[in-house]
Amino acid sequence: MGLIGGGPGAFIGPVHRIAATLDNEIELVAGAFSRAPEKSRQAGKAYGVAADRSYPSWMALIEQERVRPDGIDFLTIATPNDTHLPIARAALAAGIAVMSDKPPTATLAQSLELAKAVRDAERPYALSYAYSGYPLMRHARALIAAGGIGTVRKVVVEYLQGWLAAPIERAGNKQAEWRTDAGKSGVGGAIGDIGVHAFHLAEFVTGLPVGAINADLAAVVPGRALDDDCSVLLRFAGGARGVLLASQIAIGEANGLTLRVYGDKASIAWRQEMPNQLLLHHLSGRTEILTAGGAGLLPAATAVTRLPAGHPEGYLEAFANLYRDFGRRLRGKPAPDLPGIEEGIRSMRFIEQAVAASRDACGWVPLEPAREYA
């Protein structure tokens, strides 16, 4: 494994490294951890990477790893959105598989360009929509697919944070700086940073594509160029209605991702901050509390459960499940729950159409399928 990003002060890069190596099937052996060569070298030393494989740039990494007899099998991209396309395209052209942080690129046009590169390279490409790796989300997906809650009628998904309630990007916060910079983040702010997680999870669990959206996005903090608060109405294939809320100015919220799906026989409810419980409400009034590692889980959930009931599993383990799936894909085995370029195109289309629909106040707009990739 090679890693781009994850240098001093980074959040998601170390998460990728820990998750990838959790099962002792993947080893981090190379990286370009920072744009500053000395910081990259320091990070490599901290990660235990050999000095000659701590590269000064991602270009140098790909150029040298592609010709090494022991070169990397895949590359993880954990950098701001504007760098995703050039890195992924170069890696794929070099015959190196890619695991990328979401979203796939900064724009929809770039995602379509990347899709062509994935097709041409015929190498695995995956996106780290980590919340789809939770055992109880895999259970909910399989349960709904089997008709366990009946016909889906209503979907409510929320992803609420409060860390951007003040303009901390102007006070030197690096994580806030690039997320509020259209040149690095793309056209979406909160909608692109966390809204796509909510969008992907809603489609992943229900198995239903969103066919149309009605979006209201705002930059609430004065002077901020990108949205930090989003409300989106959803219409799913089959007639279900939905609501998606994504906000980073909701004071008091930490990482408030929640999902509720209502059918005509039952409903499910899940909170990411309490990820080891899934509520299953029946029409009769009876409620089941399903627990990770407990009785009654479907094979899709038990296959990604690591610990006995009562031993909490969380974000890192869910992330690691994606890497386990990715390892299967690298070995030529099926990994049907692993998000790829198709989901990437869906997410970018969602971001851009939500931004445009809100800006133009044009009401309901269709969310086209990713036909360009088919």
C-alpha cells in the first residue's frame, strides 16, 4: 500500500492507514505524506516507512513504485478533492489500483473523466464511504432487500456537525481552510464534505436510487463562499419520499449521522454515534433492538462483525471492512458492497445538481443515473 497525504496534522490519512492494516493483510510501505518533502520524510519515519520510499511528491512515488519489483499493489488518496483526479489517473495509468477518499473528484466532469481512466486501466478503484462498512448498515441493507420492512415509503437521513459554526478557516485551521475553498473542495461545501455520505448511505441501505431532488443550500457564516448548511428533499425510485439534512453550523452536534427508513410493515433507525444498535419498529408496535455481534443478524452483517456482542465496534472497524472488501477485489474475488466509481459519479451529480438547483431556485430537478459509465 502507498499513501498520498496523511502528514503532520492530518485526520483522514492516519485513519486510512490504521483501517487498512487492521487485519494484517495490508502493509503501508510507501508514501508521499506531505507537499513539503521534509514533512513527508518525518511522517514516513513515524509510520515506519523506509526512507527511500518516503517520496517528496506523489508524482515521484508513482514513477518509482511502478518500476520496483516490490512496488505497491494499490495507492490510497487522502488529500483535498482538487488533487484526486490527477493522482488517481496517473496511478491507474501505471497499473496501480486506487482507494480514494470521497468524493472522487472536485467536479462531475472530472468524475466522468476518471470513470474512463478506470475502464481503460481495468484495475480496482474504490471510494471510502466508510459508514457503509458498519455491520448494522450491512444488515439493514440486506433486510430491506429481502422485504423485511415492506415497501419503502419514507427515508430521513441527517448528518449534522457544529465545528464550522465560526469562521475558523480564517484563524489558520487547515482542515477548515481547504473545505471552505472552492478551488480545493469543488463547488460543494458541507454538501460535498458530509452530504454525500448521507446521500450514499440512503441509497446504499434502501437499494433505491434517488430520482429527483429539491435543494436549499446556504452559506450561513458571513463571508463563506461555500455552503455550510443544506436541506434537500428527495424522491426515490418506486415513489418513496425522503429528506436529507447536512449541516456544519449546528452547534452542539459532533458527528450526528442518523438514518431512518420507514416501510409499510416496519421501520429501522440507526445513529452513527451509537453504531452498535439498530432499532427495528414493527407495525404491531413491537420494537426490536438489534446489536452488533448479537443474535438475529443476517449473513451480510455477521461477515463484517469482528467482536462478540457487547464489545463496541466503531468507525475504524467500519473503515477496515472497506479495505477488507478492497483486498478481496484485488484478489479477483467479489465485493458487492464496496463503493466504486459508479457511486462516485452519483455523488458528484448529487452535489452539482443540488448546488445549481438551490442557486437557481428551480425546485425539483431530476437526478440522472450514471449512464456515461454504463
